[in-house]
Amino acid sequence: MNDKVPIGYKCLTCGKIHYPKHGRCLQCKNRKFEEVKLPSEGSLVTYTILKAPPSGIDKHSLLLGIIDLGKVRYTGQLEVESNDIQLGMKLKAVWKKVRVIDKKPVSGFVWIQP
């Protein structure tokens, strides 16, 4: 079973949660954060289709989306049929191989329909 969950970064001064991690809090400019678990399910805010994906990705195009997880929005790869995409649709994070770099597999979160 997959026990990986998305991770965010909570500002230790004001409590704002960030993803990805920033050098300074976007709200109060503090530099100290703690890692926090983010929800593994959310809803699609927007998406784009990347027609020229980077090397190591064996697809002709790649779907990327912004997923609302409540207190933070997460940018990630979508694994949904492009005909099925609807803004607001529910998505779930799964950990899997996303590409190959220097003949080594690279894993990350991919967002799918639950």
C-alpha cells in the first residue's frame, strides 16, 4: 500500500501553508517552516495541456493542473482523459513513476479520479 502523502510547508510565525516551499513566507516574510501533511484529495481549479513535455516523459502531451486542497493549492500532473476533465472535479494523489532521467526512474504524485 502507498503511504506517501503530499507535503506542504507551514510558516512557524503566521501559520500560512505553502506549496511548494518558498525561501520566505508569502504572508509575513518569516524564513522558518515545518513540514505538514496535506490532504490526498482535492478539486481541480484549472489545467493546461503541455504539448512539448520534457525529456524522459514518454507521452506526446502532458496534463498539468492546480488542485485545491483546502488551505493550499497544489500543482501537479494529471492522469485523466482530456475529454473527461471538468473544473471542480474531485482528484486523488497517487505516488508513481512520472519520468526517467539518466536511465533512472523519477517518482512523484500524479492526480487521478478517485
